[in-house]
Amino acid sequence: MRKTVAIYPGSFDPVTNGHLDIIQRGAKLFDEVIVAVLVNSEKAPLFTAEERVNMIRAILAEQRLAVRVDTFDGLLVTYAQKQNAQVIVRGIRAVSDYEYELQMALMNRRLAPGIETVFMMPSEAYSFLSSRLVREVFTLGGSVEGLVPRLVEEMLRCKIEGRGGAGE
Ligand SMILES: Nc1ncnc2c1ncn2[C@@H]1O[C@H](COP(=O)(O)OP(=O)(O)O)[C@@H](O)[C@H]1O
Ligand SMILES: [Mg+2]
């Protein structure tokens, strides 16, 4: 039988425990999950694509999952087709995610009818967690312990302190 490959795309700026929850659930369901880090987006990221990829790889290295980490640019469905993926995984938190995700899923279906989008819910503990919130809270001196892996906390510390309060 053909193996089912799923793409889990996103900015992952930085990866959070919510993302990892979805990756673990996806890895149970599909033969292979490709975590695809978006390189160029309209958002100016805190971490470079390379830093984001390296963090995810280092964190996943401790777990024995059929997960690969890659970068992509441009149209998601084009990338998915190149990878012979049949599924796009997206995480849904609150109702507020739904409208945008529905739009994207239906557009992607129109562009590539052979690819299905699958929505997954994280543990409720991570339902209100976003990378943006992590960046904001950390930048303002709050604790993000338990919301991101230790390595991400350390990387945030380096990044924010490295800026030397230049006020970007
Ligand atoms: N805490 C979380 N729990 C579950 N899914 C999440 C969480 N945070 C983000 N996601 C999902 O992970 C995917 C990637 O999110 P993100 O890194 O913000 O990239 P994007 O720029 O595509 O929104 C999206 O499907 C998003 O809904
Ligand atoms: Mg997002």
C-alpha cells in the first residue's frame, strides 16, 4: 500500500508545545509527517528559517517519530505535490482559527483537488498558545516555561538579549 505522507506547514517562529502536540498526533496517524517551515512570508520573523528548522530538528531528535523537517517557499500545494504528500495538517485552536483555515483549505482544494486538509486539535493546555504570544510575553520579561521546550527558551534568551535592547 502507498504510504500516507502529511505536510504540516507553518511559520514556527518559534516552535511551541502546541505545534509539538500536533506533530505527535500527526505522527500517530500518518506514515510520515513533513514539518515544513515557511521561508518567506509577509511576516518578518524573529528567527531565521535555519534557526527555526534547527530548533525543531534538535527537539525532535529526542523522539523516535517518522518526522522530517524541511523548508518551503511559494505555493504550499506545489510543495506538497513535489513531496508526493496526500495530506496537509493544520492545527485548530479556538473558533477564531476556523474562518481563515477554512478559506485556505478550500483554496488549496481548488488548486490541488487530490490533497486533503486535516484539522487537528491540540491538548486544551495549548489551545490558547501561539508563537506570537510566546514572543510577546518573553520580550516583555514574562515566563514561557511549559509553553515551549527548554531549547526554545534558551534561543529566545539569546535572541532577545543579543539585540541589546536596541528597541527593534
Ligand atoms: N498552540 C497550538 N496548538 C495547535 N496548533 C497550533 C498551535 N499554534 C499554532 N498551531 C497551528 O500550527 C500551524 C502553524 O502555525 P504557525 O507557526 O502560526 O504558522 P502560520 O503562519 O501558518 O499560522 C497552524 O495550523 C496553526 O493553526
Ligand atoms: Mg499562525
